[in-house]
Amino acid sequence: MKLVVTVPAYNEENSIGKVIKEIPRIQEKVDRVEILVINDGSTDHTADAADIAGADRIISHVRNLGLGVSFRDGLNEALDMGADVIVNIDADLQYNGAEIPKLIEPILQGNADIVIGDRQIDKLDHMPTGKVMGNKLATWVTRRITHLPIRDAQSGFRAFSREAALKMNLTGDYTYVQETLIQAANKNLVVDQIPIEFRKRSGESRLVSNLLSYAMSAGATMVRSYRDYQPLKAFTAIGVVFLIIGLVAGLRVIRHYLTTGTVTPYLPSAVLTTVLVIVGLQAVVFGLLADMLKTQRTFQEEILYRLKK
């Protein structure tokens, strides 16, 4: 049993060495533990610090490409390294690497495909109120989309079985936390969660430094993922909204037409109603077409899974 711990890092020379040294190299039920650092275009000595601390492998981006790309590259590289279990942990020392054995235990027991570390946000007194509210909102939206009872969708401390990692086909650049859960739900993977320690960070986050930018990018990723995996629901919802607005706008037009047989006094409203109804119907048709393409996507992902395996 081989465990690979991936550590995405961007300008974390002061903490990455401590993160690496905190990861237990000897674990029950695990024959070998290797640490993979993804240096995302750091301008400091992050790569050197990781090497000195004992990282087994370091891959570096020429420039900063984003957390989503770093996670995806780390996942693929860990698979190439022969990982049976993959754990992702941040390089800022907020997660406790000593908790990795309990994080992977549900996977080793065969009870889960993915395990999320629950930071128990309600109990934290060092997380800014804005981030607490943002985390809760993102988690609520993720629960609604995935129908999974997730308590902390934003946590970056998570473990994947090899099978789960092989089935991940991620496209987001900025983040990965919601996209992995959406894919897990649509691929019938079992997701578990355990409470973990979450320490106070010294300084600002370098991977997620702008809360508004992060929220917009994460929201776009969730919308895109939901569109790709539930296209009929997504486009039908849009179509229904346009149809309802169109019908409401056209009520007086219809009433006048039924009474007088003409719509001349309400011609602008009649044109608007017609346009809205047509757009609504087109959205439903797009949903039907996209649902057919979803079948092709499912076949393509199965082929990609078998190729990677």
C-alpha cells in the first residue's frame, strides 16, 4: 500500500518544510509514504525548502497557474508514482499532517472513496467572519448541487482512493474543492468526512488571497460543472424562468386579444412576450441536446478512466 501526499505550494518557503516534516512517514497499513510538492511558480525558495525538508518529488510550474491546476497536476503525478491512496494538504501549516492516518482510515477500510477533513468552522475563533460566511454559503450551494451531506466543502485536506483519483477529470484552474465533490456525486463515489484540526494562519493566504475573486471563480466552476453533469435540469430551469416571465408579461396582451381579437394597443408587450417564450423554448431544446451530449461525455470519461488505469 503506497500513500502519496501532494502539497500544492506558492511562495511558502517559511512553512513548507514544517509541513513536510510533520507528515508521518511510518503509518499502519501503509508500506510506503512519499511526498510530492507542486511548486506553482513560486518566486521565493519554496522548492529549495521542500527539497531540504525531504520531499520525494517536486514538480514546478514556470509561472503561477492556480490552485486548480496545481491540484490536478499533483493528482495525475501521484497516480504515475503508483499511489494507492492520495492525500492533499496545503503548504501553509494550517492542517495537521499528523492527522493523515485517521483521514485515510475510511479508505483503507473500504468504507469510502473520498474523505474530507471537516474544519468544524462553527467552532473556530480565528477565521474572519467574511470567510466563515463565504465557506458556509459555498458549502450550502455544494450540498444543494450534489445532494451530499457535506459539512465543509471548502476544506483542502482530503484523501482519495486510487479509483476515485482515476475518475477525476478536472477542468477548473482557480480551485478544485467543489468540482471534485460534484464529480464524486455524479460518479457515485462514496464521500466520508471526519473532524480535523485547523490552525490559525500567519499572514494572508497566497493561494486564495482575494475572497471576491475566489468566490466568483469558484461559483463559475460550480455552474460549469453542474451544467456539464446535469444539462437537462440546468437548461430547463433557465427555460422555465423565461417562459414564466414571458407569460406574466403577456397576460394583459392575451386578455385583450381574447376580448377584442387584436393586440395593437399592446404591441410592444406582445413582441416582448413572444421573444421571451421563444428564448424559453430554445433553452429547453438546448437542454435536450446537451443531455444527449452528456451520454457521449460519459462514454469518453469511461474510456479516459480505462486508459489512465
